[in-house]
Amino acid sequence: MPTVVGVKADAPWKTFGELVEHAKRNPGKLRVGSIGVGSSPHIQIEMLQSMTGIKPVHVPFEGGESVVTAVLGGHVELTVDGFSKLKPHMEAGTMRVLVIDPKRSENPHIASLSELGYRESLPSTWFAMCAPAGIPEEVKRALVPAMEKAVKLTKPRIEQLGGICDYKTPAEQRKLRDDEYRKVYNIAVGTGLRKP
């Protein structure tokens, strides 16, 4: 699921750059909602702060829909979350998505961080199928092609919901997991969410 920064549709910021400039001029004045301390969106918020130099106040909630409700009600000014959650509100004209990572061709009007000149990208929320360690090779040989087929069959529906359906081999998935773990671990240690 691509990561997005969303604001209420009538918010004064039309672009991510405008939001960043406002936040820099008004440190600690903007509130950003997430689904909780230590969640993927919380880590993404910490990454955005590091990349942009902004310092919004983090407001953790206990669930995803309560964050959207808080943005729509004006209780927080923005959220960082999965595109699929904000997409219906964007299409209904009640929310505006200022940035999306990674870019989706279906929404060319929404900039990605790389298009805005940032070198880092935000980790997406992804899903993987796992099996116990030591699974027999003959079981792997049956399961891996079945999983690949299932992923490709669901691609149209996943993309309709705002996701990206991108099958990865077990080796590619391990590399993605390891790369993102290192990145997120460093952020968690740097913010005090985890001891080194």
C-alpha cells in the first residue's frame, strides 16, 4: 500500500511543499494523526520529520478510521497513512492527498517524494505469506507458484482499492524485509521507541 500524506480538502496547503513551508514557519503548531505509537505511520512520520526538518505534534489514535475522522473534523491537520484508506475520501472531495510514495500512474496529479527532490522514500505497508522455518522443499515448490498465481489473480482488485500488487520471489521479499528492517530499526532507536 503506497504511503500518503493527507489533509482535509479545504486545508490551506495545496501542495506538500506549501505544507512543509508552513510547518517550518510554525514549529509545533501542526498536529499529525497516526494509528498509534510505533505503528508504520508513526515511523513514516518520524522519517518525514527527518527528511523535511518539520516538527509537527504527533497525535496517536487507537485505530485507523478514528484518524480519518479526526482529520475531517479538524482535530488534527494531517495524517500519514496508506493510500487505500484515504482514497475514498479523496474521491469524495473531502480530503486532499499531497504526496504519495511510491508513485501510482493512476494519480499523476499527486507528486512523489522523489519528484519533489527528496532522496529517501517512505516504506510502504506490504504483506507477505510466511511459513515455518525448515519447511520441506517439495512443499515450497508447490506453495511458491500457487502464491504467485494468487497474487497475480488479485492484482486488478488490489489496484482498484489503491494498492500496488507486485509479486516478489522469496529471495526478493527477504531482501525487502531486511532492507526496511534496518531503516526502521535505526529510526526506532533514534526516536527512543527502541533501545539499541
